[in-house]
Amino acid sequence: MDLDFDNWVAVISVAIPSLAFFWEFAVVGRKRLGYRVQMDALAADATQSPYAGVLRDMQRDGHRLKDPSFVLLRIENAGSAPIEDSDYLTRGNNPCGITVTFRDRQVAGLVVTHLSQPELETFFTPEDEGFGYRNVEEGELRRGVVRLPKAKLPLRAEYKVLVVLERWTDDDTGEPFPRPVFVGAVGGPRRWFEPLVRYFRFKLARTESHVFASRPAWIGIGLLALAVVAQSVTLFLPENRTPLDCVGGTLHLNGSTAFAPAVREAAARYEEACQGADVSIPIDEGTFDGSGEGLADLEKAGRDRKIEVGDGLGDHITFADGIVGGDHARVLSRAIAYSVFTLVVNKDAGVGNLTPDQIRRLYAGKITNWSQLGGEDVPVHLVNRHVTSGTRSALVARVLNRKQPLGPTVENCAALEEDTYGICEVDSTQTMLETVAAAPGALGYSEVSSAAAKIKEDRHLVQLPIASQRATLDAVENGDYPYWQTEFAYTYGEPPAGSVAAAFLTYLTDQGGRDVLREYGNRLCSEVENPYVCEPT
């Protein structure tokens, strides 16, 4: 297999961090003693604390501490192997494993404030000579020294020590105190990689003085950064890529209001991707007016252009929920994806689930009050889409056993009376959701992502499971959820190659539009595991 420059960079980008990780944690970092100074503060700085006065008035041997300060030390096993008492790099008869030196300060006292494991307590007894402190004066060099024992530290074990210090009594300089200095290390038996470690010029396992990576790890990180930069540069090098098929012209869309949000977004992204191709896809509030109406407009456009048999219209596409009934000899359909639909109900109905039989009885007019289904004593208000709606056709075909719902009892949904059973019809998905949310006892249906978006805005709207099964793509493909439909793209004849309609269909099914359809809860027919979900009904 031939590897070009990009492939070599990719291989190196994976190899370098892997080797750095192995070196840092499997070789160098097996025995690692780490520390952190979690606090180093003067009592005078705690003026806002409720205990500020107590801190300033602390005493030792009958005298008030001078410029008292507090240091909280954390010692931890930062490696990948347990630390034994024999691992500390001090003489075998020396019980002290770590020393912490505080220049220009003397230690007034110390206490262990935290042990990650109770077993560690045995290393911090008053009788243990490895734990304690002393204050040393050697001419002008004065310091307090804290001794910490050779504690056995299992993986991720740690302990904390609080040290109370003060300025030397005759020191009136008021100078800031130097940082504490840690001395201590851990090691182990000589291993095969010792010569390599010395080559890199750092001491084996001496990591107690920092919490960052060792030198070889930094080298690995630097090389990785260079590899990433090189990979990025290759993005700007000329390539023999097939460009996006952007075709200029005006594309007219129409059809399903349920599928409209996904198509709108895909159209906007297509226009953005093809800015230099003079593409226009005009979309407004009235662009999508239903599957049936959209197909009628498509056929009218084809007739008005006098498209000959065998030719196609290259600037019109209509989307429909399922196969539109009737004689449409000149149009061609393509299965794009399938959408999941859901029932929605006004929360005043007081129901949280419906069986298919209950749904059929509701739309047959046999249930007129929600109390008949265990809900509230509220009349049922059925809100339907017009008969040409693909969302309604899917409900009829897949849930209602192909029986149409009863006709409307009022001409406008605003005329529904709160205390009377009634039925009305609306012309779009958005109007359906708004009407059900506003009318007590109302029941309707919608594409699931549009319903979910509306429910976030209006708490009066509730999504209803069918037979306790929520509306999901997986439930459809598993055969557990009945209300879904294939989304078809209709064209008048076959769009000519190189037309804006053909280019947009390619974008929608094979390029960036695929991601848009997924974002809006659809699954592409080319990706389904069970092909039956994209078969016409």
C-alpha cells in the first residue's frame, strides 16, 4: 500500500502520542512521588474571614506568633505503581523520606489533616522519628524544616499536612517568604532502560518537584503539535477533489409542511455552499402548503412550460409524505427518508397514552369525552389536517386502518366550544400544534421533531405514546411504533442533468443535506436496516 504525505503525517500523529504515553506512564512514571502546595497564606491576608482575629492571635510557648502563615502540603502517589518504604531514595536507617524547607520562617506546629486511607495513620505517630519538624539557625541562614515519613502509598493514595509557621522573632524586614523547597525522590531496581534515561539527562522517577510531564513527554507533545500543524497545512494544498455540484438558477420547492423544516434548512445550507454559483431558493411562509397542493402546483408548472414527454422540469421539486393518490402520470417519485409522526394532546385531557384501538374509536366519533378513557371530564376536540395532507394520509394508512376521520363540525377551529365535542381542520403542521395547545381537550398529530420543538415552548402540549411506545426511529425499524411515513421527492419528469433540481437532490441525499435530514429526526432510506420502512403504502 502506497502512503502519501497525508498518510505519513496521520501515522506519525498517532505514533508520537502513543509512544509518549508509554514512556511517561509505563517507563518513567511507574514510581512517581508528587506534591502540591495547596495553600501558602499569611494570617494577615485573611482579614475577611470570621476567624481572622483568632488566626492573628495564635501563640506558641506563651508568645504571640509573629507574622503567622499557613501552608497546606499534599503528597501523592502520582505514578502507576505502589510506592514502598524501600523506594525512598534516603539511607535505609533514615526514617524520613521527604523534607520540606521553609527559608526565613520557623515552624510553630503541624498536623495531618487528610489521609486517603486509614492505614496511612500508622506512619504519622508522635513516636515516628520520620515525622516532625525542627528549626535551624546557621548564621544568616535560618529555616524551618518539616520531616515527612517513608509512608507506603498505594495507587492514587495521598495525604495532606497543615504547617503553621511564623517569622523569626528578630526579623523585622517584612520581606515576602520564599517558596518552600521539597527534597525527596523515589526509585527502584535498575532496569533495562536506565542507559536511555541517562541519555535524556533526567533522573529516574524524580518527579516530586512538579506535576507536569517529564522532558521526553514534552518532546513528544511538541512533535505531536508539529504533526498537527503539518496536517492542517495540507488542507490548503491543491487536491484533485470532486467539487460540490453547484448549479446556478432558481429552484422552487413545495409540498409537505411536516418535512418543510428539514428542507428549509437544507436549502439554506445549499445556498450558502454555492454562493458563487448564483443559486436562489425562494422560501417564505406560504412555500410549503401540503403534499397534495404541492403536487398539484408541480403538475401545473410542467403543463405551463409545455414539457414534452421524455423531458423533465429542472427547477421544481415537491416533497410529500408517502405516495400521493390519484393519476399523476408525468411525475416521478424518489424515496428520500422516512419521518416519524406523533399524536399530540392538550394537557387538560388528562391522558398519557393511547392504544391503536382507542385512537380508532376517537377518530370514528365513538369517544367524545376524555373521561371515557380515564382522563379528565373534558370534551374531545379533534383537530385534523385537510384531506390532501400527507401527515393525515399516514395516520389513515398506518393507524386508522385506512378509514378516514369524521368530517369537521365547525368551519374554523376558533369556533370550537369548550364544553362541546367538536372536529375542525387546519392547513399546516404549525397551525395544528398551535391549535391543540390552545384548545382544552384537543387531539392532533404532527411530525415528531416539530412537536418536540413546540412542546419546549408551550407546556399545554403533550406528546402521546401509542401503546406505551414513544415515537422514535429505532421503534419504527423494530416494528414497535406504527405512525411513520416515507418522504418522497417528486419531480415533473426526470430533471435534466446539470439542472438546479438535480443538483439539489444530489446534495440532499449524497452530500451535506444528509446531515440536515438527520438533525431533524429523519433517517435516510439509504441507511435503513429494514427496507420496508421506505416502501410506498
